[in-house]
Amino acid sequence: MTVFDKNIAATGSFIVAATIAIGAFGAHGLKEMLAADALATFEVGVRYQMYHALGIIVLGMLPSISQKLKQRIFWFFIIGILFFSGSIYLLSMNSILPFETSVIGFVTPLGGLLFIIGWILLAYGLLTLKKR
């Protein structure tokens, strides 16, 4: 059992930094370009990306959960971020992009489902820990 997975924690830290940059881009760069409701939608993507980036950092620091389970949870969160937040970013910017983004709308709930599965696996990992 690995006590600390520096690669998972470091990846989460990089995603936090990217999330801050994306959030700043949304707040400042898109402020004049998007309607208020589209900007609010963009913010949802940023918020969920930040939650899961922080979750990835915590995951990397969790003691006694098997490396295999940590890796599975990590990938559920990473792909969830790409599907959920990524699709929300594109959907919210539909009015300014040169292509139609509504065709990817089905990806958003898949990303949400991946988040849910990741959190359930994390709960399972915690609940099955043996007392020392």
C-alpha cells in the first residue's frame, strides 16, 4: 500500500493551476463576449473542475488505499473533468465559436456519471480499510 502518490497529487496541483487560469479567462476574457447565463454556465464547469482537482490531490495523499484503486479513481476524475467541464466550456461558448457545439451535449452527463463513480469508488476504498 502506498501512503503518498506524488504523481497523482502533483497532477491535481497542475489541474488546480489550469483551473485558476481557465476561471480567470472566463471572468475577464469572456465577460464582454458571452451573455450572463452562458458565463454562469462556464463558471459551473470551472467549479466542478476545481472540486475534482482538489479531490485528486487528496486522493494522492490518502494512506492505505491500494494503488490500483487510486489509479481507477484518478482516471474517473480526469476523464470526468474532460467530459463534464470540457463540454460545458464548449457549450457555454457556442455563440462565439465558429462551429456548433450542441452536438456534444450528451457528453456532459457522462462526465457527471464518471465523477459519481469515482466518488463511490473512493467511498468503497475508505470503507474497506482495515483498522490497524
